Amino acid sequence: MLRFIFVKLARALLTILLVMSFAFIVLRLSGDPAQILLGPDAPQDAVDAFRARWGLEDPLWQQYLAYLKQLAMFDFGVSMRDHSPAIQLVMERVPATLALTIPALMLKICIGIPAGVYAALHRESVADRGVIMLSIFGFTIPSFVLGLVLVLIFAVNLGWLPAGGQDGWHYAILPIATMSIGGIGILARFSRSAMIEVLGQPYIRTAMAKGLPWRDVVWKHALPNAAVPIVTLIGFMVGALIAGAVVVESIFSWPGIGRLIVVSVANRDLAVVQCILLVIAASMVMANLLVDFAYGALDPRLRSARSGK
């Protein structure tokens, strides 16, 4: 078990390092921060002073080694635009992003999974077909299109909700709905497929042949086995929450991490962008680690296999 944990943690650290290395190289090859932040009409001596101040004149490999040294010391750099620690700017936006992502995730789980399970238990019924149609609609429409449609209906035409900003709980309704509808559709369809597959297994027929009540067959045999692939999907959703907030926060002018990364990329604020990407990569890796550990609790066979290694 210890070897399993060590291998997973080593892979997680390697994944984060690869993501940060790729981001480091792409950001520096995509444009000159000095020209963008100072403007195209800035005098050359000001541009040279800016590049010298931030170490942009050094060869790329020297900049990369200096960056790795900073990370090893938990130094995430300073914003070129605000001259504030990058980690401080990012952490200030985290609560606003979590105010959207956590409720959206809860809605996905609390609505998507029961809807999919109910559809699987009532296969070929009107409810089943309704769940299928709504789930297809949910996960096929892009979030930016869905967000604009919700704004047009509930903010512009009906005037029930604000179109953007953050000045009360009701400002979060449309962003949360935009972030959750697609995930609800994906989870509902995936839960339905997983449940139908499990219900067709021989051990389910054996349990029914033994005379077990249908309720016990579903709760004690079908759901635990269908939960393994569903948990995997939820893990991907948890890891992608912050990344998915980029579009939604931009549409609704929500002051979270997603909006910050859009502004920082446009300004080539390297330290802030790298810090946000580090947070996104770490969240995705941690979500995958939690999913791996959850497998052992859901499937005793995996737990036994890991203990035997």
C-alpha cells in the first residue's frame, strides 16, 4: 500500500512539473510582456529596463532554472502588472470561484446521478426517454452559448436575475446554472449507462434468483458496482472545475480565478498565469488521487490487490 501511495504521489508531482514546464515555455514564446504592458510606443530604453528588471533578457534555459529554483522555495513570483505576489492575487480570487464551483458540483451530483439511476431502473419508459433527451441537450450545448441564452431569457427579457457582477447571492444563480447544466446531463447519461450495464451482470440475476428484494439488489449490489465509473467521472469534473470557470466567469463578469487568468494572459502577466495554472494542475491531480484512493473503498478487490503488492 505504501508503494502504491508513493508511486501515485511521484506521478502527481511529475505531472504538475510537466504542466508548469509546458506553460513556462509557451508563455515566453507567445509574446513579449514588455511590449504588451508598456505599449507599442514605449521608448526602447524603458523596454530594455523592464526586460532586465524581470530577467527576460536571459536565455530561456536560465529563466527556466531560475523558475524551478523559485518553485522549490515556494516562491510563485510577482505580478508584472500589480507588483504584488502572484499567489496573493490568486488566493484573493479563490473564494469567488469556489462560490460558483462548489454549488455547481453539488447540483451535478445531486441531480445527475439520481436522474440517471432512475432512468436505468425505468428503462424504455417516458421518464427514461425524457432523461436521455434532457441530458443530450445539457452536455451538447456549449457553456458560453448556454450562459448567453440564460442571460437573454432571465436577465434581459424577464428581468428576474442580474446579468453579471457580484453583489449578492442572486448574482450567482445564472453562473451556477450555466456551470451545472452540462455536468448534470453528462452524469445522468453516464449513470444510466453504468447502471444498465451492472443490472445485466450475472451476479444481479443470481441475487434475484435467491429471492432478494429488488430494493436490496439495487442498493447493495447494483449501485456499489456502478459507483466506480461514476466516481471516476466525478473526479474529472472536480479537477476541471477551475478550468471550466474561465468561460462562465468571463460571461458574467464574476471576479474569480477564471476571469483573472483571461486578463493575465492578455497582459502576459507571466507569474500570475503560471500560478493559476499550477493551482489548476494541482487540483486536477489531487482529484485523480482522491479517485484512486476511493476505488479501494468502493471495490474491495482493488484494495486487496494493492495490499498484496
